[in-house]
Amino acid sequence: MPPAMDDLIADFVCEAREMLEALEGELVEWERDPDDRERLDAIFRFVHTVKGNCGFFDFPRLEALSHATEDALSEVRKGERRADSRLVDAVLAILDRIGEMVEDIEAGREFSEGDDAALIAALVPSLSDAVGEANPQAARTDNPLGEAAARPTGQLRTVRLPVQLLDRVVSGVSDMILAGNELARQIDACGGGSGLEASYKRVSSILTDLRVSIMQARMQPISLLFSSYRRLVRDLASELGKPVAFEIESGQVEIDREMIELVREPLLHLIRNAIDHGIELAEERLAAGKPAIGNIRLSARQTGNQIRIGIADDGRGMNADRVAERAIAAGVLTAEQARKLSPEQRLALICEPGFSTADEVTQLSGRGVGMDAVRNSAVRLGGSLTIHSTPGAGSRIILNVPLTLSIVPSITVRAAGQVFAIPRSYVDEIVRPNKDLSFHNVGGMRHVLLRGHEHPCFDLAGVLGIESEKPLDRQTLVMLKLISGSVFGLGIDGIEDHGELVIKPVAPRIIGTGFYVGVAQLDDGQAALALDIAGVAAAGGISSDIQRARFAEASAQAGEGEAQLESAITFDGFDKRRKAIVTSAVERLIEVGAEAVSLGAGEPQLVFDQTLIPLHGVDASVLERKKVSVLLLHDGERRVAYAMSDAVDTAALDLTTATRAGSSTVVLIDGAPVELVECHALFAAASGGFDGGSTCRLPLGDRWCRDFLKPLVEARGYQVVEDRDAPVDLAIVVDEREADAPAESASQAATVLKITSRRKRGRGAGGSIYRYDRDALVAALDDAQVAAQLGDAA
Amino acid sequence: MSAPLLIVKIAGDRIAVPAERVHSVIELSRIVPVPRAPRFIAGLTTLRSRTLTVIDTACALGLPESTEIAEFALVVESDGCGYALMVEAVENVESGEPAPCRPDVKLADGWKRAAQGLVETEAGSLLVIDLDMVIAGPLQDQAA
């Protein structure tokens, strides 16, 4: 066969396969609504295309199949026949056969054996199917493609690429990024002045962009995945004799190709469960006052970096109490524990390993059978699973998964000389080792006391069975928050780095250990295992929702016995003095790179979450460090940061010992004096002047006023008003011009401030102020504000 | 049907493996261990941007430890994951057709499970092994 012919066949195979995939869903929809002309046309177009190509390529069997189907469908199109389930079954069977043949063609195999004649015979209508044989329209010959043949125009131009090629490009880009990092290290090693840095930066920013675009190219509409279940629902529903309507709502949601493959199985399981156990038989439904046809709805929404996939059915639902009873019977938990769970937590018990018992397994699936596997895979992917159900009304299961697996913001940690990656989404805070941390043994587990809460903690190396460099009490603790909400400390030898890592799947036998989700490659080309936090936690003795209820109970009891002391965090400041801050003001403890700190003119600032917040407690020595630990304080409105030079601990604060010493307050903690950081003063400073709500009008048409003066006016607590007629507390007139002055003096301004560009100190003619006499300007602005407030009060 | 076979040295024995399965042969440098993994998984290594799971071939087959150090590895793909199977030496490529094992040839326990057949070469009969059995690891681990 000439090479050109090969290309044509490859094109045909590709087109046929795509059309087939798109058709899967259409067919079932069409069966539901046989008069849906558009769907019929789509199916017709496919068989017509296949028929046309077969003749050309000489595939007689394929031609006979498509020809017969085309004939049958064309009768339907002409209104000579109705599409009933028998016809749909027959057409489905033929499309399956065509699909197999297309695969054979691609693989260059002979067609597999099969009785095409039986398939074709199934297309022939039984007598009762014929409608109006005397249909006068029947004789009409028309263009077999009709208006449907017109392809939609004005679409985006697209090309078709083999997926493997795309994957190769992705891995090529990853290679380039790694090679780029290597280059960066060598440029660094050469020292400055080589002139390569700028070029390297350019290359690396292009690479970053390239990676983003190529990742986008791998996105696929989730509707493709969803439609692939239509057939399953249809087949399963007819097998079980439960009529089911299947609704899909996916909008424009797109998801990484890799992720599609990973959620395919769990979703399949959930849909199977819904039909098998959720939806009742038609007669039961009618008896319960529901429509005979059950409804299953598959939906997808994108929120940020997550995709929420919902599977809702209107079946019999689940009774949370029954689930709990069964869980108790199966020994998953004790009745005591079950009593403390919320209804939602009880439903979640169906995901506990060991919940389902063999006698519940039907030929298809048991409710609960494999639910632990479904939840585990959701969690492994960095997602979650939640279950809602109303007995008698149906269930709704939500599967949350990240948009892509490929790039995960992570921190890398060191344990026993080895580097591991932890997804940043789990990290609550990082606690540096210090002698003041207090550890206790509670219930056979080591606990660390942080801000008044006991958190279980254990050594990562110990759980992994490797030798740690330091004992737990001297390790850095990464506080990790599990999906269930419980927080535990993971002891490590140190933090290596943080950044975005490309996490790749690793051998099943390694995943099977339950400790890892995949593997990442670090900048130096070394492999780092990505930890399965849920698995590590379980191995460390911390697990599942039930445990959490136990902890919650324990801490509630502990809380009752405690005296109502204020709790505080103590630390060493940059001035080497021991300080304390009340815990309630602390939002969190973070570690930032020194580059996030700005010591420029004015107050020190910290870049956090893309905003600037005032930073206290630092001096110039901060620039000598690579990283700074910072307490983020929050008063409900604003944030202020306070830098620590060392050590964190918590202490109970007895405010009766507080003494004012000069400008600061000192309290006694464990008999030693500690400077109490006054949050009020910090926030007062951050809030600038008073927000007196005073209004000011200035000629915004003037560039100097807009760019130079307006910020100053606003910084003094004024609100700038544009409306020329609104009453204001202060009106500013620049270089008093005939046109402005009478208007302003006549307007409803309590005070008029005149500014001149003539250089003069103090108030000049007519009380005008030189525009760069900053002190006088500020004084005038503040005076007017005080006057306005006095006026308000009067 | 005659297929190319790669002759390698595993646990001191010369063994043939189907050459078409082997993407490349690498020299093992740094191996990152995988704590808690089955013993036959020696660790991870990287080949450009790919991470390979390094398999201690002798251990996977349940053979006694060899005195020779396995410093090379065969890069093999299975189920979308890359593996590096440790071998002590890579000799040459021969072509031959594996024949069923003859009753007069006695195999040590470890080799039995992975044996695909025997192939006659100039240097005598060589055992041909199934690489997927190596990747699957020893039996007792599978049950666990």
C-alpha cells in the first residue's frame, strides 16, 4: 500500500474513533427522545461517513454494516419508522462491531470473526414497528445528508495530535526545566559578572510559560468522561430492570487528561452503587410516591484548583443511624463512639475499611463494598469524598479532586538524610525545635503542647523504619492537618525547600506500601518520594474521623478543668529579649524568605499573600538570614506581622503580674520577666491616622493634585469626593483661580484650603500654603479634620 | 520465531532476556532508598526527567546474594512505570528461539518461576527469563 494510503487510513481511523466516542451518549439520548432530529442526524452522519470511506478503502464487511444501518436510519429520518429500543439496541451493537473493526484496521490485523448478518437482521423492523406504510412522503428521494451535512463553520482551527506526542513534549519541557536548574547552579558557581544571568532568566521565564501552555493543552472537557458512562447506566438499568434517567451537567469544566483516567474507576463505582443500591424498583418508587423512572445526575464544577464532581440519585437514600448500627456490628467502632458522631460522620462510616460484609455483596456491587477504596483514591489524588443522604429522598456523593496531578505546591523535608515531599495543602505550621516546647505522653502517644492544645506527634523516620538523626524532642515539627480536621506533628530533621513539584506516579508496589503517593524530581535531579500523609498518619497511630471524635471529646474535658488564664506565645525578639503575645491575636506562624522583608525607607514591611503588611520587631540583621519566622497577627480586619529571632513556646499568662515599665508592659512567666507585645499599639500604628470619615474635594483634573496631593489627603484619613456640589468638610483650591474660588467658597465646604505653587514658608497671602511645605499642609489637613469632628459633635 | 536476546549476568549466572523489552542499559549511580518498600525494591534512580524504580533482580527472584556488585541496570517499562533491573554485567545480543526447558536441565528454585525457556547459543544453553516476573517480585511479598 502506498504511504499516502496509510495516511488516509490513519485519518479515517482517527475520525471514526472520535465520532464513535461522541456518539456513545447521543444514542441513548436519542432512544429517550426518538424525535430528536439533531441526534438522529449525528448518528446518521457517522454511518454515512464510514460507508463512504469503506467503499474507498475496500472494507466490504464494514461497508455492509454501515450501509444497512444507514438505510434503517434513513427510514427513521423520513418518518417511515420510529426509533424504538429495539432499533437502538441493534444500532448500538453495530456501532460496537464497527468500533472493533476500526481498532483492527489501526492495528493492521485481519477483522475478527463475527456474524454480521445477525446484526444486520436485527435492524429489520418487526411488523408492529412500521408506521404508516402508505406514507406518501416515502417515495420522495432527498439528499441523504440533508441540511445536517452542513458542518458548522467559524470554529477554532484545530489539529489532531497523538496523545503520546503531547506527553513527550510535556516530559521534554520537564527535562528542560531540570537542565535549566543545573545551568543556573553552574552560572552561580562561576560567580557574578559572566553576563549570563540575564539571558538565563529570559530562557527560564519562557520555559515557565511554555510549561503552563503545554499543561493547558493536556486538558480535556470532563463531559467526554461523563458521556462515557451513559452506556453503562443504560446497560445496568436494563439489566436490573430499573428505569433510570441519566443527567449530565458538566458545563465547560476541563480536567487534566491524567486525572480523567484516575477518577474513571472511582466514579464508575459510585454510579454503579447508585443504580444498584440507591434507585429502587419502579413499583417501590411508585408506592413511595415518586416517579417510576429514577434519576441519576452527574455534575462537575470547578472551584479554584479543585473540581467538584457530584453524583446525586433520587433513590432510597441511606439512614445514618442504620449505617452506624451496621458499623458497630462490623466492629468498625463502638456504640459509645458512634453516639458522638454527627449524621454526616455516620454516613462516612461506609468508607471505613471493614464496614461492608460479604453477605451484602450482590453481583454488581455492595453499598460500601469498595467505598473505602473510592475514598482512598480520592484522598491519594489530593481530594476528598463527602456523602449526604436523606432517607427516602436520595443520596448525593461529592468527589473533590484537584485539577491536575502534575504540579503540586509542596515542601521538601529531610529525615534520616533522605528527602521527602509533603503537599503544602496539608501543612498547618512549622515548629522549630526549642528547649521550651513541652512534650507529654498521653494515651501512649507523644503529644506537643501548642497554644494550649495537645497535638499528637511522631517521628517520620521512626514510622518509615529508618534511623533519625535526632530524638523527636529536638526535631522540627511539621504540623499537618488531615482531611478529618485533626492536626498532628511530624518530626523531621529539617526543612529543605518549598516550591512546586511535578509529582509522577511510581511503581504500584511502592504505592502499595501506603506511605507514598508518587515521586518528584528535585532541582538537582534526585528523586524524592511524595508522602501519603493519610497513610503516614495511620502508621503513626493517627487515623480517621472516629479518632477525631475521641480527641475532640478528650480536649473538651480538659478544657473544663482549666483555669481561665490568657494563653500566650513566647519567643525571642531580634533585640534578644524574650517577648510574649496573647494567642488570640495570632492567626498563624509562618516562615518566609528574607526577600519577603522590606526594610527600605519608612516602616519595615512584609510581603504576604501578595500584599504588604507592616512588620514589627525586626532590625537590619534580618537581611543576614535566609529565612525569618514571623507571627501573623489578625484583628479581624487587618494583619500585622511580628518577627521572631528564635524559639516558640506557649505559656499561661497571668495578667495580674503585668507591670508597665517605661513604654512597654512586662509580665511574669514562670518567674521570669517577659515583655508583653501590645497588640493594640501594633494595630493602632498599622491603622494610620483616624478614619474620621471627613470628606475632601480637590481639583482632580489637575495632575499634581491627583498624583501627589490625593494620597497625602487620604493618608490623613480623608475620603476624597468628586461630586462638585456635595457638601464636604474640606475643599482644596490650588493656585486660586478666578473660576474655582468663588465656586468653592460658595459651595458647602466647611473649610477651604488654598495651595499655591509659589515658594513661601508658612501661610502666604489669603492663607495659602506652598505646595511642598509638607508640615504646614499636614497641620492644615489635621486641623480641618478636628474642626469637622467638633462640628459633627456639636 | 527468532527474537533478539540480551545476554546479562544476574546472581553470577549468564541469563538471556528479551531484548525488545529493554529500552536502554544504564550505569547505576545514586539510588534513593524507599523505606518500608518490599526488600526487592532497591530504591529510585533518575534517568533525565524519568524516575525509575530500581529492582534488585536477584532478590526479586529469591536467589542468594551474589558476590558481584550489580552496577548496571536494564531500563524496562511496565504498566506505564519505568523500572531499572539491576544486572552485574551486560554481555552481548544474540538471536535465538527459546525452547521449553528440557527435563535434564535442573533449575534452582529462584529461576523456576521466571523461566521462559532455554536458548542455545555458541556459549551453551542459556535460560531466558520473563522480566515481568522480576518486576512482580517474590511470591511471599505478593501475598502480603
